[in-house]
Amino acid sequence: MTARHILRIQDLTAKEMCSLLDLAEAMKRGDDTRAHLAGRCIGLLFNVPSTRTRVSFQVAASQLGADSYPYGVEELRLANRESIEDTIGVLNRYLDALVVRWYDMNDYGAGHRRLRAMADRATIPVINALDDEEHPCQVLADLMTLRELYGARVPAKRIVYAWSYSPRQKTPGVLHSSMMAAALLGHRVTVAHPPGFAPEERVTSAARAVAARTGASIDLTHDLEEAVRGCAAVYTLSWKSPTLVGQEEIQARTRLADRWRITAPLMRLADDEAVFLDCMPTNRGEEVDAEVKDGPRSKIFQQAENRLHTQKALLTQLFDGTLSGAGAPR
């Protein structure tokens, strides 16, 4: 069987995403507690620290009957310039799947190319656990959370992905994968961002092309308040500008700190039942005020929990034949 890699959210079809979410919900309810991965060995290769992704994948593997083995790049011979080709050639012989987080925001795009190079050499599934362009695993958990909140009404609800200030240069991976998932599933999305911080044009164009076939809407705006007005969910994100570099980018984001933050007055512009979403990590007083992050509208820990269930479902379906084959075209 050809290894199925999940490097982008569009490596899954809309039908596959729905099937995966159905299984994740069954696992969360306790309707499916089988050890689907008994005897398997799952490797986790991370070049940057992780809390939610690393722990949720380790627990997912354990609950499915598998063993997991986390590695930092500095622990392997990659740190001494051993090639990706040689590294993957070896890991192919030891592991049953490899979960990879790899990015460096000072070299945008290199992380995704590294994952692609690994997948090209791998005879085992490679799963993207966040690079500088995509984060499919987070978005699956977000989709599950939205289904739990709104059920079949999700396509009618408008979700706002709002750029918010952070002193760190973060990857736009969640945003890019979210836009494409919305396009594939026929959802309504508004991306609110300051000038100079638009999502990558290549991703926007691709998502809008898919949306034209599915009835989805992918809108971009510089008006944060107007974007939030009447929406069903406000999802705070911070991402590095794809066009500004170095000190120019840092100075631009610093000037935006006071105006681009999710506050209680801003949330009051949303629908009365609107929720606050955040994949974390975020700092109170920077991306979002504590009143919002810790308030009754916040569903951030529901999102975090759902990482476990969707990743259990993803691992299961990668090995039970549900996601067999070459997957979607690149």
C-alpha cells in the first residue's frame, strides 16, 4: 500500500474529513475504544518546542495501543548535518509513521519544503504537525469543535480569523489550512488583517478557486470591527507578514499592538452566542485580553482536547485503509 501523507489539509477530501470527524466524535463519546494501532511505533520529530501537539499525539498513540518516540532535532544526527535522505531511509525501517513539526520563520517556506522532502523519501505516513505554511492537525480539531457547537448549521455560520498582535513571528499555518478547509467544506470565512499581513496570495487564490465550486466564501478585510460584527466565532491568530522582512516587519507589528487585539468590547460586536477560539499559545494582554480568553465565550480548552480525538481518528484511518492510496494531488 502506498503511504498516505498528510502535509496539507487538502490532502484530505471533504468526504474524508467528515468521516474522520465522525470517528473522532465516536472516540470522544467512548463508543470506540479499540486499540487500532496495537504494536505500532509512532515517531515525533520536532525542531521547535510543543505542548498541545506533542502531548496529544503521544496520548493518542498510547490510547490506540501504540508506542510513541519523541525526538528533538538536536538529539539526532540531523544536528551534525546528516541528510534528510539518510535519516528518513533509517526511520522507514524502524517506525510505522512519523509526525513532524518543522519551521523557522527566518526562512519562510523552508519548513514545508523539508516536510515534502521527507514525504518524498518515506515509505511510512508522514503527518504535518505544523510547518511554516500549514497546520492540518489543528484545523481538524477546530472543525470538530465547530461541529460540536453548531452541528449541521456550521456552513451557515461566519467564522472570523483575526490577526492579533504578538511580539513573536508566528507561522500562518493555521490560517492557511483553515481557509482551505472552509473552501472544501462550503463554510463562510472572513480573514481580518492589517495591511501588509495578508495571507499568502497563492493560498488565498487556491482557496477561492475551490470555494467557487463548493459555495464557500473566503473574504479578506482590513476592518476588524466590521469583520467581527454579527459573526459566530472569533478566532485569534498572529502570523508573520509574507511581504515585510526583518526590522520592517517587527516595527510594523509593534505599531499595531493596541489596535489589533481581541477585547471584550470587540466581542460584543459579534453575535450574542458567538464564541472565542484560539489554538494557543497566546499571551493575555497581547493577542487577547484575559477577560475574553478566560470568559464564558472561550472554547479554547475544548479545542485543545479535540486535538487528541481528531489525531486518534487520523492515525486510525491512516492504518485501517480508510485513507489508503496516494491522496489528493499536490
